[in-house]
Amino acid sequence: PADRRFSHCQVPGLCERALGAMAKDNARQSSGVPCNLSAVRARADGPKGRRSLLNSTKQTGRPTFLLPSLKWLLKRIYSSIVRVFFYDVPHTVRAAAGKKDMLLVRTDGLGDLILAIPILKHIKEAYRGSYIVLLTREEWVSLFRECPYIDEIIPWNIRRYRASILCRIRFLRSLRKRNFKLAIHPVYSRESLSDEVFCCCRAAEKIGIDGDLNNIGPREKSMNNRYYSRLIEISDDVNSEIDRNRKFTESLIGKSIDPKEFQPELWPSGSDRAVAQGLLKQAGLDPLSDIIVAIFPGASWRGKQWASDSYAEIADRATEQYGAKIAVCGGETDLAAAVAVTSKMKARSVNLVGRVSLRELAAICESCCLFIGNDTGPLHIAVAMGTPTLCIMGGGHFGRFHPYGDPAKNRLVFKRMDCYNCNWKCIYKTVRCIEEIRVDDVWHETQKMMNTLILPGRKEGRTTINSIETPLPR
């Protein structure tokens, strides 16, 4: 069989290393301005990918033309081989009799995945009795262990997949052993790797979105479109990601959906809540009586991070005026940003960075009165848990991923600029739309939320803990 012949090919080690390191090298060479992962993918795989490789010599001052050109050539050879031996036309595969297995592919970031959770909910309701499989990044799997809308999770290690051709082949061959009745790829900004995985799966029907070209080139997107049985178009007038997801789902299931019924949710278990409560109480914080404000100073890209001294000043003002207790949160990679904030604070704070899992972080957010942070994944965790949020928002994807839900509970502070919606390909040496947000503007919104939303509920003697209204001790 074709699969077996290809798996026995001897791939040179240079080819494997070159393909895996290409995205990183392009990001370093293509611009002196910091860029996020989406920009890295766009430069590595998009229509400008080859041009950035050719210009690398001018930008670095080193004769690096030969190696980048070789990497580009090897990638094209690899893509052609995978397309011939693994890409699967939907109508050529028949699902087994009686089978209703469905595959949903979401391999993007944490926030994007949380915004896609309502899709799972409505698919589960529309296709009753179906066995729903979610293919997502390995690091997000734990968040979905308690999800009632999926029956199985296929973890995808994106780092190994990028770095090793043999890893790619093994993963794709394993995935192709499954025959799905329906495969769904509800991603507006499709990118090369996730499109490759989706096009290689076996399914009787494959449905996706005919989205933009932010993360993929027009030639590659056009070629991949042949392996979709149906591409749903979303009007350009719909800018919000959650509204795009809703429009896609409406087209998929054939009925309209109330926006109020299309909101993210998460499912921390009782043990997750117990761990969160234990950590807070161990740090001297009582979720039932204290005004706990969660500060999240990190982000997946440093250009989205608001200044640490600005966060410290907001935390000190909240402590002084409202008696708030500050909990600094984040993952292990956010430790430096968290230390920078806590070291500049005058008030006492609790550093929970890197000490909890994603589900435990959701339980901590649930216990907080307010979440203040950058435009990143944990912001969407807080929204899904019903915690009021204040987002420090830049202009790279302004209006696309936030705000949504209750506008009184989920607010943002931003500095309007003419270069908004640049896909984080900043034209300045520094990310001005983040750096020039003033402390006073953030504090004004913090006061407004405290005075109109948080304190009135406490004066009535009630708070929300674990999604249940609980009387406050007097």
C-alpha cells in the first residue's frame, strides 16, 4: 500500500531538523519586531514565506541564503509527498455501517479553543447518539476531561509534530485508521499544520470554514479546499470570533441559535475546587468574605503584556481603596512577569503562578471577584467561569476575540490607533497600542466595576461561589 511504501522511506536527518526549525528561524530573521505565534506561522507558511527566506541575508548580514532556501525546498517536497500519499478526498471513504463517529479538529490556542466549546455543545444536541472525538493540543487535554459533550480526546503534540517527520507520519497513519462519518474543522484562520492533519483524516464528509489568509497562503489554501466536501462561508460583517462560531454551527445543524445559548463553559471537578480553595485559604484568603482580585500579567507573546509596574500600581490601589486581596496567576512561563509585578507592589500578594492545573485555575477564577489581565487564554477561562473580567486589549485582533457575553461583566481598556487589526504585525519598534494604555484609564474601569457590579452584590450579603449563590457571613 502507498502508506507502507512511504513509511519505509529513509528520510535524511538534515531534512527532519530543517523542517522542524524552519518556523523558529524565519521568525528570528524576518523582522526585528517581536511577533506572536500566528505571525510566525504566517511568515513560515504564508505567501511571503519564501520572500522572507530570500531576504534573510540582508536583514542578518550573514550569508544565510543557501540553508533557508534548502529548508524551503525540503518543505515543498515534504508537502507534495504528504499530499499524494495521505490527503484523502471525502467521498472516497465510506463510514462503517451504523457508525456515527464524528471528529472535531481544533489545534489552535487556549482562548480560541474555549470560544469553540459552544460548537461542541450544539453538535452533541443536534447529532444525538453520535460518538464525538476532539483532536486538540496535548497541553489542553486536561481541561476537557470532564466535558460532557465529547466522548474521546486525541492529543496532538505540536512541538514533536513540527520537529520530526517520522512523528508526523506515525500520527497521520494512526489517525487514518479511524473512519469517521463526519469531520469538522471550524477554524476561520486556518493554518498549514492543522489543515494538513484535517485533510489527512478519513471521513465520509469533511466540513470547514472558507476563512481568511492570516495564517495560510492562497495557493495552499486553494489546494487544501479540494479535500473538504463543504466549506461554509462567514460574512465579512461578522467580526467577533464567537459570532463566527455560532454562524458556522447554525449552517451545520440547520437552525438558528440564540446568542445567549452560545457561550463558553468549563467543568472543574469537586477535587479541582477543593485544591483551589485549599491554596487560597493556605495563603490567608477567604473566598467567602474577601474581595479577591486575580491579576494575570503574562501572555503567550510579550508584546501583549502590559507593563509590570502598571499592574503593580493597579493592585496597590485596589488594596488601598477596597481592601482587595491580590492573587497573581499564570502558567510556569509567566513566572518572570509575575515576579516583576509582585516585587513592585507595596501591598501583600499571593503568587499562584505555575502551582495549579488549568481546571484548578478555572476554580480559582470562579472564587475571585474580578480578573484583570492581558488578552490571553486565562481571560477566556475567567469569562467561562462567570467571573467579571477587565482586559488590557491591544489592536492586533481588536474586536475579534473579546469582549463577548455580558458587556457589564466583561469590559476592556484600549488605546485606539489607525493601525488596528494588523494581525500583530506591528509597524512600530514597540507595541504602542499596549504600552500607551494609561494606568488611570485602567483604574477608572476598575472603580466602575467595583462600585457598580462587585460591591453592590456584597452589600446585599450575597456572593457567587462555585456557581451557587451563598450568603456572606456577617
